[in-house]
Amino acid sequence: MDLREVWEFIKDTSGIILIIIFVILLKIFVITPISVVGDSMKGTVNDEDWLLMEMISPKFKIKRFDVVVCNGTNPKYIVKRVIGLPGDTIEFKDNKLYLNNQETKEPYLKPEIITADMEKVTIPEGKYFVVGDNRGVSIDSRRDGPYEKDHILGKVVMRIWPLKGLKFIK
């Protein structure tokens, strides 16, 4: 193969190579699929569902009630809902959430979900209070304390599997 043939091959395949590089970079830095392990978010997302997680917005802005993916130990990734932001006070009392001493509705919870009482805690700067929507089985900030911002890997944007459950996650 001479230099001219090599150059023609590169010209012919450069579009495909650029697309492959773009897809790889997109998966590494922007959006990636993730599998749910466990029932801590049952009702919102379920065990073995596949989700799309975007990884840009948590680097800049984490909002209250976002469904996020955090570093875990076993499993490696956990899916939870952000309840408390830095500086907030959180309390669970009589099956109700109190944010900064104000009762706050949780419309994403199934009516049968019971939340055990928890004394008031103040969230330190740089940390977030995350809990599972299936409160009875979720291991979360109520036990482990608030999560560092760096431990929040991304925001769940969509359930992609099973296909019959395809939907955007709010």
C-alpha cells in the first residue's frame, strides 16, 4: 500500500472515525446508561430498570427533588432523590417531610409509603441529603448522613428499559 492509498483510506473513513470518537466522548462525559440495583426507588424506578444519566448538570447545579446517581459501596451506584441542599434543615415527623421547618409535600411518593421519624438535621455546605422513594427499604442519608457533592455522579433523565416503562424522570 503506498502513501496515496493510505491517504484515500483515511479520507474515506474519517467521518466514521469522528462519529465513533464523538459517541465515546458523549458516553464518558455527558450521558451514560446505568442499571438500577435494588428496590430503594421502587415506584419511581425499579430493580433492573435501565436509566439514562446525564453528568453535566450535577457538576454545576443540583436541585431539590432531582433523582440522582451516587457512588455506593455495594452496589457500586445507587439511585436516590435529593431532598436537602447545603444549609437546609430536614426533619421527618408523623410521616411528613419538613424542609426548613415547613411541611413539604412529596407527590412522587406512593400513598402507602411510610417514613419513620427522624430528628432535625442541618445539611453542611457541599453536602446533599438523599433518600430513596421506597423509604422502608432504602439505605440513604437518614442512616449514612449527607453525601458529598463529588459523590453525586449524575442526574437521571430517563428510564429506557423496559420499553413499556420508557419515560422521563422528574
